[in-house]
Amino acid sequence: MIHGAWHGGWAFDRLRPRLEAAGHAMVAPDLPGMGARAAILGAVTLEGWADFAVAQARALAPPVILCGHSRGGIVVSAAAEQAPEAFAALVYIAAFLNPDGRSLDDMAAAMPRDPLFEAGLQPVGHGAGVRVAAESAIHAFYGCCTPADQQASAVRLVAEPLRPFAAPVRVSEARFGRVPRHYVACRHDRTIPIAHQRAMCAALPCASVATLESDHSPFLSAPEALADALLAIADTVTDRRET
């Protein structure tokens, strides 16, 4: 599980009981450099995060399904391009699914601006990273969550390295394209509007697309529905291996 911007592996905690009860192991690390001091924030790269995801996968018993939420989508794509043999499937959870050569910044520039969210962004580390205010995070990420979950999650957010946002995602049909990809869309998402999620799936078609009645954070607002969607994808991986 690759978390999104400002978050950590903690975001997926509610999925663990359901996935493990079905016989799966769930690994949800914090990406290196999150919330670090300026020098480390500035050294974080998309390639380094992809290296990290591949190393995590290779430490596990196959088959490994690599899931990314939001910004985590660019990490998933870069990791699959680097080592397609390490992954049985890719899952994009309300995530950026970028065509070759497009950065996250490029994709975000095509979406409507959200003044309330943008007002809460604060550069840190001499511009190496950015923080988001709790009120802005609640508005953008947690609209369908309970007030308790909104507050508890917003205070856990940390500084996000900015270099990966500007890095073009390099994917090819020969490598990235070898790994089946799946998309879990969120109908009430204020961060990546559903129309843009649909457009990304049209540009890079997926083996399956599930739609949840969720905000941008289904791991908090709809964990059972998200777990069910992930288990359905895992079943397709099992079926492919058996045939």
C-alpha cells in the first residue's frame, strides 16, 4: 500500500483486519522523506520512491499487488515500469494514473482550482516541501468522514516533498503495460474529481474500474467497501495464476 501526499502508512489501518482475515498480508510503509527536515525533503525523488516500492515488494512472497492512493499512483506507475516482474497487479485508489511524460503537476493543472485547499498550503524547507492546514485537508480529503476521523487524520499529516510532483512519469507498454491495472474511483472526491478519474481511466484503460460512494479517503470513510474492492481484484490475480 503506497499512501498519498501528506499521509503515511497509518491511513490503511482499517483495511488490515478485513484483508488479513481473507488470507492476505498487508504492508503499508511510510515513504522515505515524509515530514523530514529540509535537506532530506529536497533530496526525495520519484525514482527513489519507486526503488523503495520495488524493494518492499521483493521482500514479500509473491504475488504482490501494489496499491497507490492519490499521489501514490505516480509511485505505483514508476515502480511497475522499473520492475514489472515484481507485481501481479496495480491498483489506483482515487489516484493519479499518468500517461507517459506527464507529471503530477501537469495532471493537476488540468483540474479545477480549489481556492480553499490552495489557501491552506504552506511551503516549508525553503520550498523543498509543503504542508497543508487541517481545515483545508478536511475540506479536500475527508468530506464524507466523521468529525472525529476528520480531526484525528488532519493532525497526523506531515510535510510533503515537492520534487516528485514535477517529475515526468515514464511508462511504456513493454514494461508498465505488462502489469494488469485496476482503478477504484471515488464519486464524491474533491481532490481528484470523478470526471478526471474517469478521463485517466479512458486514456489508460484498466482491467476493472470500481466506483465507491466515497470522498478522497475511502480507507477512512468506506473501509469495508474499499476492502471488498481490493479483495475482488485479488481474486482476479488468483484466477490468472491458476489458469
